[in-house]
Amino acid sequence: MLEIRELETGYGRKQVVFGLSLDVREGEIVALIGPNGAGKSTVLKAVCGLIPAWKGEIRFNSEVTNGLTPAQNVARGITFAPQGNRVFADLTVMENLEIGGYPLPQKEAKEQIAQVLDLFPILKERTRQDAGNLSGGEQQMLALARALVPKPKLLMLDEPSLGLQPNLVDHVFAKVCEINRASGVSILIVEQKVKQVLGICHRVYSMKLGRLAFAGNPEEVRNDQEKLRDLFL
């Protein structure tokens, strides 16, 4: 579904990603791990069109997406939930979801919002509440829900557990699995909670200093403390 080949990109004159290649297949959860500053979030931004690819190729469903805008990528089925509970605090839960549905015809957007709310019962009870008054965990659920409204084929998540209390982290990962099972959407997830994300993903890539350091099955690294230490040092 997603094919990245020899991607190079960065910000201004600073190169952050060097020759990265990875794939996400239909219906799978793929984790992208590594130390802070490795370039993981930058990869997601390049895929969704927030920053340009300097070199290399990004393909989605066999079509080259280099140079497309975020809106064009959303229309093709790629959505992105950035880190930090990015919600519109002064808008209600429902208004946040309606923003997610802007690419869809009005009737279809309403139907999709209703389906998404079935996945998030806590949000269903609070559709008229301002998003800024939700707890951190509820705001994270809203960010996930909003990214699902446009009916993505690929959902990209940037550290969905960031800033959450430990008792909420497992809930977020369980919800990611539920989304994958219920809708069949492919998921590319950047996450620092390594043990938890290795427990839900089908395959894992690790980056270090902007380059690919590991690609394989999560079982290869999940119980290998020495391997994990090497990837993060």
C-alpha cells in the first residue's frame, strides 16, 4: 500500500532523513521506533505532504505522491494524527469531527461520524462539549477519531501515548488494535512506548540518526534487551 524508496528530506537546509526505504502493506500495523531526533516524525510529515521529499519516491497504492498537498493525500486515503493531542480546543467534539469529514459529501460525512463515534463511546456522550475541556486521554481519542472520519486506507499516528497517564496508555494501544480490526485500515505508528507498540504491530522499522537501523518482525527485538539498547543508543 505504502512504498517509500530512498527518501531524503529535512527542514530548510538541514537534512534529517537519509535514504530511507520502508513498506506498509494492506491491513497491517507497522511501527517506526528509534531515539528522539532520529527522523521518525519527519517521515510521516513527508508521506502526508507537510514537507517535500528532496529525493527518493513515495508511492501509495502504486501511485507516486511526491509533491501532493496534505488535502490531496487525504483525498487518496492518507490521514495523519500528529503528536500532542492536536484538537481544536474552542470547538465542540462534534465540530472537530465535522472538520475531519470535510472531504466527504455531507450525508456521507454524517454517516461516517456516526460509525466512528460507535468506536469511541466516551466521545459519543460528549459531542456538545468543547474539546479543550476533555481530559488528555479523551483529547487523544478525539484526535484518533477525527483522523478516521475521512475513511482512510492508511492512518499515520505520531506518538499517540505522548503525555498520557500510564493507565491510559494501554487503552490507547487497545483502541489502535480495535481500529485496525474493525475497519481494516493500515496503520503506521511512531511511538516511544516501545514494548507496548511491539506488542501490537505486525512489523517494525527502527531509525537512528536519520537512517534505517533495523527492519523485521517485532519478536526479533521485543525480548532482546541488548538489541533494543543498541537501537536506542
